[in-house]
Amino acid sequence: MIMTTEAKLSSANRSRSSSFMKDRLSKLTQLHATSVAAIQTHIEFVPAKVPHVRRLQTLAVALWALLLPITLCLFLCLCTFPPLWPFIIVYMLWVHFWDAAPEHGGRSSQWFRSMRLWTYFAEYYPASMKKEQELPADRPYVFGYHPHGIIGMGALATFATESTGFSTAFPGIKPHLLTLASNFKMPIYRDILLFLGICSVSKQSCVNILAQGKGNAICIVVGGAAESLSAHPGTADLTLRRRLGFIKVAIQQGADLVPVFSFGENDIFQQMPNEKGTFVYNLQKKFQTVFGFTLPLFHGRGMLNYNLGLMPYRRRIVSVIGRPINVEKSERPTTEQIQAVQKLYIDELYRIWETYKDVFATDRRKELSIID
């Protein structure tokens, strides 16, 4: 009798325990479902079925965005093989002491610049180029690219690859996109940049490339790190007023100046509000003073969602190649000469903006402005 009672009690306990566990699991399931639903209301995930070509476009952009960490990891992996150490030592010595390619035009490979990978890269946004006027290949050129944006994806597509058809539009002109010299200290990564024709933005590099004569061209993203802090969607705030160095180099080398305005460059990322005087802005400027570059606080989309991550948004970029400004060569241009050419340059930028703003900047929040 006692055993029967104990058995009944044990059975009742198990029943209550089972019921309790079911309730707990049910609540946890409901909580999980609620959490997932809450996340899904804020994050727009990529559908399972997406055209294959769009996957390839996203992969191409992700590959470029991750190129530096990928190449550094590859280099570190190679360093784990002792038989490769002698070659690695020679390579690093060559990079740091002997290789002058970053200052003398790089090692541009037309095959590498024309790879299908870069076509996918440009199609992602999509990025394109609009030619306004023929540029004869009987002289050197200095292209000034505006705005800088967060990274300058339009500059890469137009001047470092053939994805927008630069060589077809301007036969005989050999473009070199310029970037910080520190990028050429990164093993493997530097060699990829050189194959794209990308070179150092130092003054000596500019002079060396332009001095090679007819058809050689450099592209400088004029606003630099300072302008990236102003890269907000729907705006076109340029840092240009005190940027006279590229104009001086153009005059000294007798190179025509060509303004380039890239509509949509500022729209592919969202940046944290950082108006002048705010804590974020002051912190970014101090960082720039110490390290020579700055880090905009931005976000874009992810590979598997449309609104959270560090990938750029799919928003159209159109780089308008403006009319060339012919300059008179002078080895020692005066300040007045430089400022006179700068005025012509700025006027041409405004002309491009006024001509195409209602076509390529229909969602603008403000007009073109030179803030510094």
C-alpha cells in the first residue's frame, strides 16, 4: 500500500515536472520567437533566392573591402614555413629599400585592371563614368576627384580598373590613382595596388609620373581624410579651398587639370552625426593629427542583410569627367597664378554640379558647398 502511494506520488511529481518543463520550453520558445521577430523588424535580411550575378557582385565588393586583412593573413601564414624565410626576408628588404615602383608609376597591368572581378565590383553600385569632352593623349593630365566619400569607391572603379571603360573613352591616356604611401608597406597588398596602377600620392611621385610625358595622368582624391568626415548622404561638402598643391604640380609639369565630380559617392555609407564642435568631430580631428588619417564612424549593409554592416549600399555612382583646364607651364608659379587656376577649377566643378544635379543627385539635401 505504501509502495503504491509512493509510486503515485512519484508519478505525480514527474507529471508536474514534465508540465513545468513544457511551460518553460514554451515560454523560451515564445521569447526566442519574439526576439527574432524584433530583430527582423529592424534588420532586412537578404532573401534566400538572389540572382547569381548579384551574389558575385557582392562578393567582389566584399573581397576588396577585406583585401588588406586577407593579404596580411596570407603573409603571416607564409611566414610559418621556415623554408620560405630567406625569400620573405629578401622580399621585405626589396619592399622597404629597393622597390621604387610606388613613386615611379607602379606596375600597371592592363590584364589585371580588366579582370571580370572589377566589372562585378562596378556593377554592384552600379558605378559608371560620363565623358564630357575628348582628352587628347598629347599631354599629361591631373584629374582631381571629388568628393572623397568614406573610401572613394568611384575613384577605384574609374581610375584603377577598366570596369567603367576609361581606356576606351580616353585612348592613349594611362591613369594612376594615388593613395597614401603607407599602403605600399603592406606585403602582397601593395603588389595588388601596383598592378592596378595605383601609386603613392607624395609630391615626388606626382612629379615622376607626369614627367614621363604625353598621356600619363594622375588622379588625386583632393579632399583627403578631412573631407571624409563630411561624407553624408545627400550632401556635397568639399574640402578644397586650401588644397593648392595639386594645382601647383600641374602648372610646374604643364599638365592639364581635369575636375571630376562623382555623384553618389557620399551616398553609399551612413555616417554618425559629427558636426563641427561635437565630441565625435573633435575626437576624429585629434586622431587625424596624430596618425595622419582619420576614421569616420560609419555603417552600411552586410553580406546577408540590407541595413547593418560595413559593406557599401547599392547606390548609383556616376563620375563625370569635366572639361580640361589648360595651364601654362611654369617651374616657379606665383601664388596669384595658382589661385587664378584654382578659380577656373572651382568654376568648372560648379558647372558640372549645376548641369547634372537634377539628373544624378535628385535626392540631395543641400547644394554643392566648399567648406574649407
